[in-house]
Amino acid sequence: MVGPRKEFEADEIIARLMLPMVNEIARCLEENIVASPAEADMALIMGIGFPPFRGGACRYVDQVGIGNYVALCDKYAHLGKAYEAPQLLRDMAAANKKFFG
């Protein structure tokens, strides 16, 4: 069964695409699969063609603000585990940390 048609704002489309990718990058950092945020961002740029002028997933979180990012995860958490903020990001938000700078 198909639900009713829904129009999405551009910001919601961006969030629904970015959150799962960023959250997976954070999980990779938590599990030491990736050594650093810079390495993760470079892998996205060189590996999947993430727009270089955007800087990567970690740079995106820094630009949005870690607190705002975690709040966005909480807003979309009902969509599934991929949208739930990993503990690394929650800890960073509590300490008001950034990936860079």
C-alpha cells in the first residue's frame, strides 16, 4: 500500500540523505575503522565524488553545528537506526566539540 503523496522541502531532502552517511562515518571513527575525520572526508571526496567544495561529512557537521546536527538526528530517528546519532556525536555535542579546528 502506498501512502499519500508528500512534498519535501530541500532542507528535509538534504537531511534525509546526509544523516545516514554522516552517522556511518561517525560509527567508523568510533570503531577505529577510519583514523581521522580528515581521512573520512578525503575518502568521501575521492571515493564517492562528494563535492570537494563541501569538504566532506565531518566538515558538514562542523558547519551545521554538532548540537544542531544531533537535534536533527533526533527529529528523524523515527525513520530507523541509520538516523540515530551515534554516541560519539552525542558526546561531542555534550562537550561542544568539533571535528576540525
